[in-house]
Amino acid sequence: MDRLRAIEIFTEVARGRSFTAAAVRLGMAKGNVTKHVKWLEDSLGAQLLTRTTKSVSLTGAGLSLMETGQDLLDRFDMVKTAVRGAVSAPKGTIRVGTPPSFGAAHLVPLVTAFSAKNPDIQFAMHLDDGRVDIVGEGLDLSLRIAPSLKDTSLIAQKLGSVPQLLVASPSYLAAKGVPVTPEGLSQHDCLVNALKSPTNFWTLTGPGGKKSVRVAGSMRSNFGEPLRHAALLGQGISMHPNYMVARDIRENLLRIVLPAYQPTQLDIYAVYPSRRNMPGRVRLFLEFLRERFQNTAEWQTEVAGNTASVLVSPHV
């Protein structure tokens, strides 16, 4: 059997913890999926999966193969893309989902740079707040920004990470005071992202270690822009990725609150349904994203800007 194909099939089973689900995603008979995994275990001389009538779990050897096998498959995909690209230039439309703010601030410049080198490839961009059904919407891939991903049916490649900041307008801080400890947030109007903080807890790491603080306020939203605008209007303190508020901070429209305490950072993922039969144009764009995020990820650095002064009636 083909070792790379067997590793790909094993990876699909391990990701979804199901032979049946893997067979559906791969378009194979369940019996063939089982044969490939059994052959791979025999050829490696190690049990990779523990099977019961109700569940499938990874052994230590299986977990190791998941970590190294994914890299092997990615490298082989790069080779195939390079070889095919030497024969014919990729063309067509890439349908990509993105969070709105990140899409406008960072994905559009990346798409522009990619298109300059690949003029026969077009893009159709779609709003994805993290809950879009990629398969149902016919997307080739989507960028998702979250502390972690829950949908194990999708393949996810981590591209980078982005810090978050607590911010508020100068007018709000002048009227309500400046918190100097995480506990002080309980006395403030905190504008909460319902997707990132569904239980109204903000986790901050600072000089005293990690602290989780329950917050509340006058507004909740399932995406960040309404909360950012509410903060600009002086309604309260909000939490955002650097890229959403960097300009506001530089222009003194918002100030960083509790700069010594770092909110939980977010990871940036490219997610897509399957590697099988992925168009060459999508593989090429994924490789472009991986390279750009590694080399020019300016959103990974802290924003240099205004911090809230504790001289303004601090609330602790």
C-alpha cells in the first residue's frame, strides 16, 4: 500500500475519532479505511489507535504519528504543488472566509500581494465569524481567530498568534476612573464578546500570575466591531486583538487599560475541509499564507501606544 495515503487516512480517523466519519470525508468504504490503518500499524510495528465499540482513541505512538505525519503530508503537498506549477499555471477562484476586521486590515493586503504574482487567480471573500459551515457554503478555506478550535472535522493549520488588549476611550476613563488591578474591572462597564467570553470571564496574566475575572457591562456582541465602536464612544472597556485597535491607540482615540496584564492571546488558523483533491490554486495560497505569517506577522508584536494613566481617579 501507499504509505503516504495510509498516513493520510489514519490522520482523518484520528482527527474525528471515528472510522465511519473518516470514510465519509474520504469517500471510501469503511472497510478500506480499516484495512489501511491496520496495514500502517503492521508496517510500523505499533498500535496507533485503541478501538472500542463506542470510541476510538490515540495511543502514544498514534499521537506521535499525528504530530509528525501531518508535517510529512504538508511537505509532500508542497512538492506536488511545485511540480504541477512547473507544468501549468494555477487559475480560477479561491473562496475564502475571514473575520471582518482581520480580513480588511490584513487579508486584503495579502491577497493583493498574492494576486500580483498569480494574475489568473481570483478571490471571493466571505464573512466568517467562526461558525460558518465551510462545506455547506462551498468555501475553499477560511481564516479563524480564536483561543482554540472545536470543530475536529476540519483540517486546521496554525499560522500565528495575536495578542489582545484591554482598551477604553480617554473620555470614559476620565469619567469612570482607571482600574489598576484585574479585580477593579468588576466596577467598570465591560463590553463583552459573546463568542470569545461566553461566560463573561476575562483571563489576564500579569505580575501575580493568571487571574480570571467575571465582568459585566451594558453591551454584548458576537463580533468585535460593535464593541470597538462602543468603546470609541466612551461606553466602556473592551478587549480586542492588536490589529483591531492599533490605529485607534496611535491616534489617542483609545488607551490601553491594565498594560501590565496580558489577556489570553488568540491563535490564527487556516481551516479547510480536506486535503484530498484540493485545487492547486488553494494549495499555493496556503503555502503563501504560511510563509507570510512566519516572516511578516507584525500583528504578533505589542502595540506601542497610549496607556491609561492611573492619575485619573483609579478604580481598584
